[in-house]
Amino acid sequence: MSRRQQVLYLAAAWCLSYPDEELIGRVPLMRAGLAEFPGAARDFVGVLDLLESSEPMEIQAYYVREFDLGRRHALHLSYWTDGDTRRRGEVLGSFKKTYRQSEILVDTHGELPDYLPMVLEYAALVDMNAGRELLIRYRASLEMLRFGLLRDDLPHARILQAVCDSLPGKSPADEQAVMRMAGYGPPTEAVGLDPYDPRLLPVKGA
């Protein structure tokens, strides 16, 4: 396992997660880990500075506004490929199956299993190969999220770029190129999904 990839993915998972008190307290740890890789560290500075310089309630409200209240910056990978369609239930099941194949079970914290921070944490702490396979499979989702963050000038865009740069191939030049590459956009059929069972054990070291 590449230590650079491990540090990159874990820091990305934390920086894209809800900034509760525990996560904000990890900022010095993230800075120390990323300091080993100056090139990667530069991509995280904007978010880490934001976490350190903002009042907790302010940064939490910012996160909810940008990531929870709308879908412009959806962090669930299969949203970008399947939206709220019947097929998405099968896709979520495939994520769960991947997690269950590892010896360490993953705590979903009540999230759907395609939640990007969870996938990144899984790659960093549990199974790098299987985690990267999920990221590669949903590369177009990562790129669409990256473009959305860029469009709204969020510092998280550089973190998404760093994650994309860790995967094979170059990033598409624009959103139209992503759509052509993947052959889809977010569907709109809303049918309701069966709830995902979150009763799994925590990842060690998280």
C-alpha cells in the first residue's frame, strides 16, 4: 500500500465529512501527515485553513448548506450515475458487498454505502485495492462533483482533483467530456429505496 495514497485518501475523507468537534481536532494530525508530501499538502490547505479559522457552528452551517441541502455537491457517488432510480438500490448493494468482503467491517455512521468520505476511508484503512476499484468505477461521479465544486469556488475542489489525479488517466476537460465518457447524467425518477442497514462495526483506526 502506498503511504502517500493512504494519507491522501484519509485526509480527503475527513475534509469531506461533517466538521464536528472531533474532526476539527484532527486538523493538526492531517497537517502533520500531509507534510510528508508537499505536493499533496497544497491541495488541502484551503479546507484545513477554513476548518481552523472558522467558529464550529459557522463551519458546520457552511458544510450543511454546501453538501447536505442540495445536490450540486452530492457526496453519494451513485447519485451521479443513477439518481433516485430503482437501479440505485442494486448499486448500493454492490458497495455493501464490497465492504462485507473485507475482514474489518465498516461503520456507515447512518450514511448510504456510496458516501464518498466512507469510500475514501475504506480505501485508506481497510482495503486500498478494493477502495480504489470503487473510485475508478465511479470516476465520472468524482469528476462531476469536482466540476460542481469548482463552479461554486469551494476549496474542496482541489481535494477532489487530488483524488482524481491518484487514479489512472487524466481528468476530462469539461463536464460535457465527462458525460460523453460515462454516457449518463443524474436520472430523476424518484421511487424510494429500501433503507440500508447501518449496523456494522467501526473501522479500526478511524
